[in-house]
Amino acid sequence: MNTLQNPAETWDMVIEPKTSWFDLRLNELWQYRDLLFIMVKRDFIAAYKQTILGPIWHFLQPLFTTIVFVIVFGRIARIPTDNVPAPLFYLCGLTLWNYFSACLNGTSNTFIANAGIFGKVYFPRLIIPLSVVISNAIKLGIQLLLLIAMMAYYAASGYQFNIGLTLLWVPVLILIVALLGLALGILISALTTKYRDMSVLMGFGVQLLMYATPVIYPLSYIPEKYKTIIGLNPLTWLTEAFRKGILGEGVLNLPMLGYAAGITIILLLASIMVFSKVEKSFMDTV
Amino acid sequence: MSSPVIKVENLSKQYRLGQVGTGSLSHDINRLWHRARGKEDPYLKIGEENKRDTKGSSDYVWALKDINFDIEQGDRVGIIGRNGAGKSTLLKILSRTTSPTTGSVKIKGRVASLLEVGTGFHPDLSGRDNIFLNGAILGMSKRDIKSRFDEIVDFAGVERYIDTPVKRYSSGMYVRLAFAVAAHLESDILIVDEVLAVGDAEFQKKCLGKMGEVSKGQGKTVLFVSHNMEAILRLCQKCLYLHNGAIKCIGSPSITIENYLKTSKKQDLTINLSLINRTSEIILQKRAYFQTISLGNIDSEAWTIKYGNPISFELGVLLRDNIQSLEIGLAIYNNNDFEIASSLSSDAEKIENLISGNHVITYSFPELVLLPGTYKIGLGIRSERGFEDYLPQVCQFEIIVSEYSAVDHTNTRKGVLVPKNQITIEPSKIHD
């Protein structure tokens, strides 16, 4: 019977050892969209089960960090904050930075943390990092409320915000930051399946990267000779533009934002390719 | 004639044993270097069949090696084999959680795999939330789950606890709920690993019934791994027996299961010799080793031979090298460690020109009749270079009474064996 089989016979799925780098099967993500949203819901519910404060923790973490920054970098180190009240300056930078680092940290252990499920059932593995990015976006939303509340407080006490059309850029900036965190995170998660060295690097790398990003200082404070190096970091331009959009102080450099977006897209495509290559064999090496 | 819905062709899967660490980087680089020059992966050539209880010489093993089979629509196929035979690897490849090393699998229709009950269940979420989560992980849409929700809860019988976090469930309830979700999946092919081992007998019966029902009623194809032969006999019309990564037998369940039970009994009675320390004062050449010893006849449950039955042993020997001439020595001791017989393979036949690799040597004593009692065996190998391996008293066996013993009055005899004798009588002519 096998030999008589119609050669044009169609199969729904063919499992083979080697697949091309471009066989990303992104259409499967759409089929599993319900899973994506259930995962987001699960992350959110599970994170605050059996806590008393629940989502209020999202307020407390940036609030305390801001207080510490105000004391250490503002009062002790006396780093200027672009004429913006120091708490607003730090909270604004932290809000975006927290989102980036949460996306990066949350997705960078995708394979190792989910090895149990991945070993038992197939679904597009990208669902997991995507759900991390989306559930962190909800947390970002909550933290933005805190920022707006603090801005309202300063506005009420007489501070004049210089907000303009740059505000419209904010959603785009957040999207680029999310994709950049996702791209780096899944790249690291793919690289750590066989060799765990990268996860060690991750541990302090993210911390150090924060100091190379204008979170606790404005770009204008950087000496000319370091500006090129700091400028290579796409997050620099994203953070500055974010601050310009929300607080009205900062740098909106469109060519450099284009550079940041370009890097993000290239990195994302490359990461997805590596990720889908690894997802087929990682169960044997993890 | 229906056409196959699953077609497995030349499927193989290689695993690397031991630690993934510094050594693996050099292997990766070597592999890359071969690929860059357009050559084949050097590590695909090596690798041994996957025998879990013998020591191998390579770090690479084939968990599956050149598997070929077709499964037709509506077939209920049981997969059996000992632990480590490759059953789970096969299911993992079919359910796409790992990819094959070579070969391909072609599938028609949607596959739902249940390799574990409750994959992705979150202990803090309620039963209701977990039904949606688990269903979505297994590939169902939210709408599908909603439409079957009542059915699922009803099948699991946990209605009262549906809004309680599943960490408060008893393990039985947990399994019920998890199986219920999987059993109500919208799929054409259902792959089930040994998940029914948990849960009580009543529920197991219910699950088997459900699996039979979905197969017969809805034309679903079911692949089912189990060590429960009774369940396979009841549920399946086709059975696949995997042994050391290869298909040993495929066909009707009753014949396949019989074949499996026979072989597995033999394996249980096989003694692994490869790990025994050689503490011999004889200088060993170490080109030939004894790996295993088993009884030649396998109808007994232990190392016993019925009195009067032929005594034979199967020796697994590993040669590290081609050997020109080989001699096996087998000694039999009585219970007091007195050597009652020493036999050499050359007494029967010269063993010559063996190539390196694994060999099975059957060593039998067709005319030796030992009296009931306990005996011990010693083994040795010599080649043209000298002693290769020597194991004094590796194991013992027992001769037990049988229907012949009464005839032969074994209980009143002395000594250890009943010598084969010949008597002739003819009239004497002296007083003639």
C-alpha cells in the first residue's frame, strides 16, 4: 500500500530533524491566542494569591526605590535632574527601566523554568515569553498610575509641566522597550539551555546596564567624551524620549530613536530564529 | 482501504549520556567543523543500542533506531516494552516535545498528547481556572472548553470543589480533573502515556472506557503506552513492542504481549556480569569480557532447572578486538565449593576468528544429569594471547525435583550426578 500511495498526498504535519532557520510558524501563535491570555491571567492571579496587599506591591517597589535614589543620588551624590523634581525624575526613569528589566528577566529563563511543561506538551514556546511581556505591561500600567498621581501632587503644589506632542510617542516607546527586552530575554533563554554561563552574566549584567542608561542621571549631565558610548545604548534614547514625553524634560532625538527601533527589530528577528531553532531540541540538553 | 494517519519512517533518536559540560563544547565545535566542510555529523556514526543495564563504551546511545510503522485512522494501538525501551521517546517525538535525530513522522489531523496528567496545572488556581488553563495548553480554544465545561466537571466528579484551588484537592481528585480535560479534547489523534497508573480502579476503568468510546464512536486514533497488559488487551486492536529502541514485534495484541512476556522474563533472569570487579591474580589481556549470563531455558521463574531437563547457559561476551581463537571455560561447583566438573568449549567445538562486538554463546550440557541441590558456576575466557577474563563462582543455580525424580529415586542417591551408563548382559560361559 505504501508504494502505491498518491505522491500528492497531503499531511497536516511533518516532524523532521532539521528545519530551516526561517520556519518560524508564527501563524501557530494566532491559533493559541487563547492560551496567551489565560497565561497572562494565571501569572497575575498566581502572583498575588495569599498576599494581603496584592497589586499594591506594584506601588511600593518603585516608591521605595525612588526614595532611596532621592537620598543616595540626589542628596548625597548631588546628581542634577534636569530641573525636574528629583522624585519625579527617578520614578519616571524607573518605571520604564523596571518594565524593561522585568521583560528581560522574566523571559530569559523561559526554557529552564518551563522545562516541565515543555517536556510534556507542545504549544508554540513563544507564548510563554509573550505572556510575560503582556503581564508586565499590566504592572507597567499600574506603575504609570503611581507616576500620574505623583505628577498630580506636584502640579497641585505649583510645578509647571512642559508637556507637548511628544506624549504621543510614549506608547511607541513602551512597545520598543518591550520588544527589546523580549528579544534579549529569549536570546538568553535559548543560549542558556545548553550552557548556563549566560544566566550568570545576566544576573549582574542587567544591574550594570542600568548605570549605562540615563535612569539616575540625565543625558545632559554626561561629559562629551562618554556621550558616544552611552549613545550606543538604544535604551538611552528611549528613556530620554519617555521622560520628555511624560515630564516634558529630556531629549527627543528621532534619528537615534530610529536607530533604537532598527536594532530592536533586527535583534528580535534574530532572537526568534535562534529561539525556534532551540525549542526543537532543548529537551535533550536542558 | 483507509490510508495511514501517522506514518513513521526511519525514525531514530540519539541521546548523549552523562554530564553536559566542558566536553560537550568540544563536541559541538567538532560537529560544526564537520558541517562547515559539508561532512556528516561525526557523532551520528557512533552510538550503541540502548541497553540500560550493561556498561557501554560510548557516550552516545540510540534511544530509537530506524523505526518504521503506519497507523490507520481509528486504530487503537498499544505500545509496550521494558523501561528504557524507547516508548516515551517515541511519544515525545510524536507529540513534538523533542525532535528526531533522523527520519520523519507524517501526521494527518490534530494531535492531543497526554504524557502527564495535569500538565501546567497551577496549584493556586481554582479547578475552574485550571480547566481553562490546561485545556488551552493542550490546544483547545476558550470557546471549545466553555462548551464542554459541564461535561468535563461531570466526568471528573468534582463539582463541589470547582472553585477551590487545586492544591487543596486530594491526589485522586486532581488526576480525575486532569484526565477529564484531556479526554474531552477536540482532536483526531490521542496520545496517552502511562497516566492511568494513578487513580483508583473504578476511575481507571472509566478512563479506559472513555478512550475506547472516543476511538470507536468518534473514529479517533489512540496511541497508548502501558505496562498494564490487561488494559492493552481490552482497549487495543494493534500492539507495538519496542525493545532497546527497535520494533521487536508489531501486530495483534495477544501475540505481541505473549512475545513480550517471554522475552522480559528472560531478561529478568539475566545476571549482569560487566560491573563485577575482576580481582584475579591472573594477568588479564582485557580484550574479551563476560557481560551477562542467563539460563538457556526460560520457562522457570528463577534460576532453577527441573531435574532431568537439559542444562544450558547463555553467555553474553563483549570482544574489544578481533580474536583469532577463543576458549571458554565453565566450571560447576557443588554447595561445598568442590569443583565437580570443568568444561572447555574446545571439548565440543573450536571457536575461531571472531570479530569485535557483542556475541551470545550458548553453552549446554545435553547429557549432564545433576541431582537436586544448589550448584555454582565459574567462568573464564582465553584467547591466543592468554587469559582475557576470569570470574570464579559468578552465580548459583538450583536443580529442583521434577516428575523424573521419583522414577530415578533421587532422594536416596549419593553423589552429585547421575552418570549416563550402559549395561550389557550376556550369558556367562564359565560354568558351562
